Amino acid sequence: MRYLELLNKYTTIAKYRGLEEEAVKLIVAELSDMTQTEVYLHYNDEVSPLLVDKIISSLEKYITGYPAQYILGYTYFYGLKLKVCEDVLIPRFDTEVVVEQALKVASFYKEPKVLDICTGSGAIAIALAKNGISAVDALDISKNALKIARINAKENDVKIRFFESDLLRNVKEKYDILISNPPYIENNAKDVDKMVLDHEPHLALFGGIDGLDFYRAILKDAKDYLKPGGSIIFEIPYDKANEIRSIALMYFKNIQIEKDLANNDRVMIIS
């Protein structure tokens, strides 16, 4: 089978089933150890028998609704390659804006000390450590997520202190920046993507009846874990900025909201 035939067949099926055609192209390229551009240059080449079996097996899994990133066992985030599995949420492109804003905030501190709360795969913490922040700690309630995060830190050659904690419960130190992309989907939300709902960890998705329980809990205790002049940086759901701002104003005075590339509210900076 030629690459052209393979791609045409499975992008058509993916489109029919409401799945991302780009994920099909990604799987084919990654398993072929080529970029997507290189795949197009080899459009009319025959795929080797062993490789075609591997690619078809993976694509068949994808079109049943299994995430491409879990099939590959990794994803890309902020220029980093990160191991992912069903124990961790798949890092999204939108979260890269959180990293960008955190790096800007960190530039105002001489030697910023950062704590990443609900670290999951370690994506945010590792991106910060890889981009010049030397003192990064990260926590999660999930032992399995922390195993993945430690692997990702090692494979990306950064030193991060990871520890298990239910939010700030086991934190013993104070930080210049608390950063978090906490679970924020409403418990009874009806519009959750089926692929996400079926395969990504619910522990990392759902944030209570209104989706804001984790923001409340972190903000309530944050001052006890912040150094003077410290900041909190949250990823926020695009439609809940006003509600989270109201919660934050119960404890802090300064609130700044930054948008993502789609012009949606995405990052809240609190001090």
C-alpha cells in the first residue's frame, strides 16, 4: 500500500466519524519516522509490509476513538517531547500560553522559585525549567502521574522536585510563583468530547458542580505558600473568567487576564 492510499483511506474515515484528520497524518508520519512534509514527498512510495501493519493497527485504534497521543505514547508541548498515557491529561496547545505568561512574570523576580500544582505529565514545570527557571517544584495527587512526570523531566534533562500532595496540603515551603492548570470541567457537563471523557483521567478533568472547586481551594490557602510579592498563575476556562476573578478578589487585589491565540480568556495572573 502506498502512503497516498493509506492517508486517503483513513482521513476519509476520520472525517466521517468526526475525528481529526490531522491526527491520522501525525500517526503516519511519526510511525514512519518522518515529518509530515517528508510523508508528502513520499506520497507514491510503497510502505514496507512491517511498517504498514503497524500503521494500520494504530490507525484502526484511532478511528475507534482512542487518542493519537496515547497510541504514540508521547506528544509535543512547547518544543518538548513528553511521554503520555491514560494516567495523565494530554497537554494542549492552549496551555503553552500559560508557560509564556509565566516566563514573563518570572522575569520580574531575581531567582524565581516556582511550584506547579496539579502537574500531571509535568508539562508546565518542565517547560519552565527548560527555559531558564532553575528552582521548580511540582506536585500532583496521583502517584501514577508523578511517575510519568519524573520520566519526562529526566528525558528532557531538567531537575525538578516532584512530590505527592492533595493541592497544597503537603507543601512545606514558600514560592514566588504558584502556577496551575487545575481540573475545571463541570461535573455534569454535557459537551465533553467523547474521546476525552472515555480515555483521559477524570481526576484531571472535573472540578466540581461549577468546575471551580480547585480555584477556590488554591486561592483560599495560597497566601500561606507565597513569598511577599508573590504571584499566582492559572489556566482558566474561557467562559469562567468573571467567576474566577470574583473568587480571587476575596484574597488578592490585582487580577490580570491574558488571551490565547484564539482571543479567548486563557490565563489569569493574580497578586
